Amino acid sequence: MTAGLTSDVPEPRHDRAILGLSDRCGCLLLVRHTTFRFCLNPTVEQHAALARHAGASRFAFNTSLRLVKHALTSKRSDPALVSWTGFDLINQFNAWKKTEAAGRVIAVDGSGAAEVARTGLGWRTEVCQQVFEEAAVDLGRALAAFTASRKGERAGRRVGFPRLKRKGRVVESFRLRNKRPKGGTPPIRVGDGAPRSVTLPGIGMVRVHDDTRHLRRLIATGRGRILFATVARRAGRWYVSLNVEAADLHPAVRHDPDHAAAAPHLGVDRGLHALAVAATADGGAAARFDNPRSLSAAMTKQRRLARAVTRKQKGSANRRKAAARLGRHHQQTRHRRHHALHAVADALTRHPRVALEDLNVTGMLGNHRLARSISDAAWTELARIVGYRQGWRGGQVVTVDRWFPTPQTCSECGAADPDLTHAQRTYRCAACGLERDRDLNAAMNIAAWADHAARDREATGPDTNARGEERSSRRARVGETSLSEAGTRHAAA
Ligand SMILES: [Zn+2]
């Protein structure tokens, strides 16, 4: 969009401190991370190649894990001697794949092409080498998470020691980095050859079902570049998720920091039946977002399909078919829900300050009711989407303590009604006589709580933005991303 930047795009820099300087000379700032997901339409050969890469990824993960386990048992006296950073794991695997031990493995598996005379992994040249490296990196992360969790340095649920990935039990997937040779073309490309296509190293140009226009435009104008691609098979289809580093949103869709700092919070309550109910402390900007009707119908269908699976004999072809039907249905529902959540998140983040009810997710896991667990999952996902979208827009998100009794408090006079039951759709205050929709009352309470907390923070110190933006970064800069190019998870039918 900017003259002089179309052909010779400067290499984007990562350091935000450096970025602050390059801003003045007109270089592009690629600071936002987003994902573009496309549904692949592979040929029969490509389908086999994708499955081979996913298998290789699983194989590399499992082999690396076995090497670590072996090292642990042989050096039992001092486990600290066993190194398991991603880097070490890559080197270990790369050394292993050329040994005779790896060669024997392929002779037993019998891929057809393997020669027993040669040592090393016979098919190692048939897949892109990065798949091995990325699988080792994944194992390194899993081991690091395990170590951190054991030392108590990691929040959330306890993380166990990584387990072997069993075929059929894990999502088939692999990851490829967009390692660009100096001055050369990047190996992962979009729309090279055909507009609706993604080119992957080791696999070639794969057609996709979705429109790639927004991403192509982002890359062509130097406002975005692909960092890596994750390819996964879900419900019988292959999808590619392209992780993109992109320029900030256009100032027109970003919040003015001066205005944002003074804006009242928009309280968001999940409601009893609604997906979300929003309002400011004085009842302004009130909005109610209902769950799409299609989702409740989908849940009925889900129960029916799940019953159909359990009725079929274990290990039978009919059971496999029924399970595939259920899987496809899950995937469709997921896409629909995602679409709805993005629409709600978009509406909410038009407000510069959003206050969300905090759900302690790990505390909710004991609940086995289907409707409840789906609602919890949707809320967690909505909070995540609102979080990063608000970050793109330069707004703020705060979470409200989950022990704050938002539904039981009067939003007008602050009196508490601890006896409020789930059946009561309207809040009636005994102290001041207020009658208000229960969810709206809760949303207004959340907003009031957040306003109050913000005033407290202002009294003690400066407030921070969702992404720690400096005010100067509001200045219009070259090549910003329009909202339509913000990046989405494309829902394919
Ligand atoms: Zn009252």
C-alpha cells in the first residue's frame, strides 16, 4: 500500500526496543501474531505425503522420548546429567537416525524401499527434516513443562512426564518452520501457482478450500510474514494453520489510549442461558449475546451420534464409521461455536475497557454435565479471544475475582441478596425496590467492580494497557493491517 515497500521489503526485526527506533525511519513493525487456517484439498499422493509427515513427527517424538527414558535409567544416580532441551534432543535424534539402531527399525517396519545394507533411518529423506526437529522441540517443551510443574514453577494443573504418542490416540499433526534462505524465496508460500493454495516444503503446492486473499495481500505488501505452519488432520480433513507475524491494526480500529484510560468498563457476565451479557456500571451499552440456536440443536444431535457409537460392536467397521460421523459433527459444531465467539468478541472489544468474570477453569473440571461443561469451555475460549483481540486494538481487559458475588448484589444500592436462586430471572432488591434482569444486574456489578478497582490502581500507580503500549505508538505508521485482514480461524464446512 505504501510506495517503495512493495518490492524490497526490509527484514523485520523482533526486538521491540529496536522497533521503536525503526518506526521513525518508516520500517514495518511486525509485532502482532495471528493465525490463518485453511482446509487443505490434497491430491491422493499429497494425502499420503501428509500422513507420512505426521507419522514421522510422531515417530521422532516417540524415539526422542525413548532416548531420554533410556538415558534416565542408565544414569539413574544423577538425572541432572540427562539433558533434554529441544536443541539437545534434535542433536540426539539426528545422531540416532544415522546409526544402525535406526536402520534396524525400518527393516522390521518394511516401508518397501529400505535397504538393510544401509544403516540409519531408511525413509529419513522422504520427509522434510524440519518435522523431526520440531517434534524434538515439542518434546523439549513437554519435558520443560514437566520439570517446572514438579518444582512448582508452573501455574495450572500438574503436568506429568510426557507419554508416547500412540497412533489413533493423538491428533495426526506436524509442524514446519518457514526457514528462508538469505535472499531466497521462503519455503512456505501462499497462492504461489494457484490463488487458493499453500506451498509446503517436502509436500509441494497443496490446494486449499478457502479464500487466501487477505493473507496474500498481507504478505505481498510486507505487512505480514509466515513464521511456521502446523498441519493437522481433524475429523478426516487436513488443515493448515499458518502462524503469521503481522503489522498492527490500522489506527482507525484501535482504541485511543487517552480515551481508553478514562472510559468506563464494560462488564461482561456469562448469564444463565446467554453466552454473554454486557453493560457498563450505569447500565449503558447493554447487550445480550445469546448462544446460536444451531448449537443447542447440535448438542441434541451429538447425544444421538454418541449413543450410536456405543451401540456398535467394539472394533467393528460400523463403529468406526459411527465414530467418524460423530467426529465430523464435533468439528462442525466447533467451527460454528468459534464463529459465534469471534462475533461476540468483536462486539465486546469495540469497547476500550472490558471486564470479564474470571472462571477458575481447573476448579470446574469436576462438573460432568454436558451443557455446563460446554458453556464453561465456551466462556474460557471467549475470554481468550477477547484478550488477544483487545490487545490488537490497544484496549484493556481485566478479570473480576470469581468470588465476588455479582448476581447476588444489587447494582443500584449494593445490598446483597444471598438467597437468590437460579430460577429467578429478575433481581428484586428488598432494600431499594429495584427490579432488573438478573444477568444485566450481574454485568453492571462487574463493570462497577472494575471501575472501582481501576480508580484504586490510579491512586497507587499507573495503569497498564493490555499490551503495554506507549502513547507514541498511536501515531499512524506505514502499512497497518485493516480489520478485515486481522486474521481469523477460517471455519470450513
Ligand atoms: Zn437495591
